Amino acid sequence: MSNPPQAGSPLQYVKGIGPKRAAALEQIGIHSVQELLHYFPFDYLDRSSIVKIHDLRKHVDAEKPVTVIGEVFRQELRRSRRSNRLVFFLTLKDETGSVTCVFFQGVQWYKNAFEQGELLAVSAYPDFDKLGRIQFTHPEFDRLKGAEEEDEPDWGKLFNTGAIIPKYSSSADLTNVGLDSRGFRRVIRNALKSHLNSVEEILPEEIRSRCGLLPLGAALDQIHFPLHGENLAAARKRLKFDELFFLQLMLAYRKRRIGQEQKGITYSIESSLARTLVERLPFDLTKAQRRVVNEIAGDMKLSKPMNRLLQGDVGSGKTIVALLAMLVAIDNGYQVAFMAPTEILAEQHFRTLDGYLKDLPVTVRLLIGGQKKKLREDILGDIHNGRANIVVGTHALIEENVTFGKLGFVVIDEQHRFGVLQRATLREKGFNPDVLVMTATPIPRTLSLTVYGDLDVSVIDEMPANRKPIKTGLRTEADKGKVYQFVREEVARGRQVYIVFPLIDESEKVDLKAATVEFEQLRSSTFPEYQLGLLHGRMKSEEKDEIMARFKAGEIQILVSTTVIEVGIDVPNAAIMIIENAERFGLSQLHQLRGRVGRGADQSYCILIANYGWFDEHHKGLESGEVKKEKLNARTRLETMVQTADGFKIAEVDLRLRGPGEFFGVRQSGIPEFRIANILEDGELIVLARTEAFHLVDGDPQLRSVAHQSLRRHFEQRYKDAFALGSVG
């Protein structure tokens, strides 16, 4: 008797997959039956979401797309009288009536895409044509059954008995070999029939029982072809849990490895340098700052390496807290590396630290790209022989020729903008140094449990006592005259002003030119009676330093700038922040810019000037629905800024609008690519998976229990490489 086929078998063992389809699937990372079974539907059609064609008029103002199912009844290619371009019309009918779908783009493809009598599900927002008839414009469509096919289930009949039909993502290459959504349904149904019984359960029974989880085989069956909504929900819960559990398992091992296996530096936290600095500060530390200083000092006393995340909103005083910890390390004879993501930010941190330490016996050096050879050699020498107590720099710090004499403390600012390997390389330049990660981007709790789940977290949740809340207003181009009059009144009272223009990577030269032109206009026509300065990223460091020094000294009343002032600049007398084309900025960036004012005792203002027409001008290649979504997101960002100054609330909205990957700016941030879990929606499941993973590692760190053997095999096969990176991240 032959053995049943295994879920890890090659794709060729699935009925309906030949060499061409196997090759196409391998291009998207599907090499085995197991991986095919984990290619989950992106959506479903169920009876409750289907509208009869006769009832479409009731749904013209629907908040989400409407779906109808019908047979292809008529196809027609016509030339538009108004634009003289070809338009494709596809008419579908069901037992209640007919509806026409209109396609303006890709008509040459659409005219050959459908068979007469083919059964389609189409989804879109219904609208009216010129004669008042209901139509769909460029709907999404899913093929349910070909005109002549007998082996395909009769989806029309199944709908009447409550079937739920899966929809699968495809591509041009996959569609060319018959793997559109319907093709995927066929081969996955075949794979389930032949291989489902061989799917190995990976979670121990005790975890499944405690968490109320389906067996893996049942979950895979019901994620693809659920009998009803409850089964689908249970399948999604199980498969989401798996993804979250293995991520948390990696974090648990990483935290255990750093905490128990790595020997770190045991610091004496008595520091005369830190005490002297605190006594000389022109302000008192807040309660939150003192609490966080104590948390960091508590870590530094221990023999294991510190691995702590310091979160604090814009202006909350993270830098001074980090500096006090650095001085403890220096008093113990160690060097400090302070890595920032950009040269501008590194320069600003260097100036800030140098200003705090000007009367203390501490040497701060700046290492960035583009420095002159002689200066760079001097800096590298100081780093190597230990004369440089604090080295501030960009990724230049991790270059091979940078060798520290005695690196014991590492500060990484805005960690998510560095890759895992970059951070690891910096750590390896010392002997298990203490690491403090800082971010001014408040991170919602569920996200921090996935991205920073191996770090201890400190939060500065209190602003300095003398700060008044910043008043934020939203204005349009038509209001500029009133805005500029308000600026004159405030400048007459001795206040200073920022006017910021957007700078976008791809069009930096164009935007820079626009900022320069606007600066000349503002200086010559709008505010000729005041001193204006211009600041942008292409200026030399000496030029930027001179402009900022004059602004701080009050010689410049209005500073026109690109986003180089987003972080690090502290001018207490600057009371007004005007952000031009505010709709083009991200929410986190707007929040950072607003934080440049409100640093003194006077009332400060942030004025957002929006020009929503910009979207129509610069997104001509997008469908109208996409432009509408962009506009809606922009309005949400700007209204959020007006409604709240709470960094965590702002971050939650930003995360919801952009998603985790874009929220952190780069894919190398370590954020996992989940197939089915969603860290915005699955907060409770994240906490549950974390509890189970950390409990498992505490109780059986080597996974030696008989009940844990399947889990151990799966972890080693699927996550070994990721864990190796995770251990140094």
C-alpha cells in the first residue's frame, strides 16, 4: 500500500498543475503543496453581500462597492463621440435584469477577455449613465464559471444554499497559464482533496485548547472553502495565531539570549559628569524624565546588555535623558556611539550635545560622509584611541575602517530607519554594549509588541511644565492674506516664524526651486520689512549653521525652509509654524514639524495651508477613485492635526492610513510580512500569542518535550534564518 502524498510534496503532485503552472507559482514563492495551501484568499463572495441587478438603484450611494453575479449577455466596442476614444461595454444579466459595465482603459484586452454565457461576479460603486441607467465603471471582476464547463461547481446554485466563494489574487503571468481566481480555486480544491490528511499539526494540544484554536488541517480547509461565516472566523483566528505566535517565539528567544546568554558591562551609576550637567541645566527634569533615567540606570547596573526603547513625543526631552546615560558610560571609561539616520539629523544632534557639554571635559566628534580627508583621519584616530568620548554619526559609523577603543554604549535614533544588519554591525564594534533606541514616533502598543517586542520600553509621557498647548488651524490658499497679516502682528510682538515647503524625494530639485522662488517672493513682496532666511538640505553645513545661528540670535525673523527643520532644531522664541501644501505631508511629519514651535513660555501656533487641487494636477494617471481616496486621506491627516496633539492618537491614525510597512518608512525595519494577521486589528490575538510564546520558552526553552517536537521542527525549518537575524537586530 502506497503512502499518502505529503503536504511538503512538490506542486507536480497536484491535479491540474503542470510544468508551466508550477513554474509560474514558483515565481511568486510557492514551491510545495504546503505553500499552495497557505496562499489564502484576499476576499470572499457570500450570499449576504450579493445584490440582485434589479435592486442596484437602492445602492447608488453605498459606502462600499456592491457585487452582482450575472452571465455575460452582450459585449460591444464603441467609439466615444466626446473624446473619440474606444470604450468597451460589457452587459451582464441575472434573473431580475441586466447591467452594463463600462471600461475606458485597456479596452483591447477587455474585448477578448470574456466568453458569452460566462458567469462573473463584478464589484464596483454603481452610478448612472447620461440616460439615467445604472452602470458600473471599471468594476473588479471574478470568474465563477465558464460557459461550457461541467466540472466546475454550479456557483449560482451554491449561492442559493449559502455558499462562500474565495477570491484569489492573481497577475498577468498567472492568468496567462490559467491561474486567475477561478484557476486557483480549482487547483487548491484539488490539493485539499489529495493532501489535507497529511498536514502536520504544529501547535501543542495544550496551546490549542487554552486558546480555542482549530486543528491546522481544519483551518486550512475552511479558510479556502468555508461552509459558513463562523467556520471562516475560526479558521482565520487559528492561522493568524500561527503567524503571530512564531513571531513572538523569535522575540522571546532573542530576549532570553540577550538577557541570559550574553555577558554585558556592569556600570557604576554614580556619575559626577551627569550630576554636574543636571545642576547646570537651566530647567528642571520632569517627573517622567527622572523616572526614565532611573529605569535606564537600573539596566546599566546589571551584567546583561541593556536593550531598551525610549519613546517620547516631540519636545518631551529624550535627548537630555539619553545624554545623562551616556555620561554614566563615559565616567566608567567607555565610549558612546550615537547613530542617526540622516546627516542633517546627525549634525543637529552633534550641535545639541556639544552645546550641553561645552563646559564639561567630554569630547564629542561628528562622523558623516563627505568630510575632508584630513578631518576624517583626525576623527577616526580619536575614535580608535578613545579620545572621542561621544561619536555622533550616520551609517558612516559602521564602516569597516571605524574602530572604537572601548565602545560600551550605543544610542540609535529612529531605529526603524536602519536595517537589522546595520544595527548589528554597530553593536559588534563594542563588547555587547548597552543599547538605547530612541524614537519620537509614538508607537501604538500592539505594534510595539510586534516590532519592539524584545525590548524593554520607557515612555516619557509628560511635557515640560512651561509649555502651552500649540493652537493648530487649517486654512486654504484663499486665506493666505489673513495668515500673513497674523504673521506681521506676531513678528511685531517679537516672535519668530517658520514657513515650511514640502520636499519629496523624487522631485527634490523641482521642490527646491519652488521653495527658492517662494522665498524671493516672500522677501521682496510679502515681508520686505523683515529679515528672512532660507534653509534647505543642499546647502553646505557651514551655510546651514550660519542661518540657524542668526535665527536663534533673533537676527532673522522669518525662516523659510524645506523639511530639514523637521527634527532637532530648538528655538524657544519661534512661535509660528506655517506649513505650505500641508496635504502633501505625512501625518508623522506634520506632527514633527509642529513640534518645532511651542518650546518657550509664549502661546504658539501651527497653521496648515491646504491645496487639495494639487491631487488633481499631480495624479492624472490615477483612476478617479484613487485620487478620491488620496484626497480623503489628506483631509483625515489635516483634521487629525487640528483635533489632537497627542502623539499616540496621531500615530494610531497614521498607522491606520498607511499600514505598518509605510508607517516605518522602510521594509528593512523588521516588520513581518503577514499573510493573514493584521496588527491593526488583531491586538487581542497578539497579546494571546505573546503570552503563550513567552510561557513556552520559559518552561521548555530547548523544546525538548515530546509534545513540542512538531513545533520545534517547523520553527527550525521555517524561521531559522529569521531568528539568526533577529538575535542581532
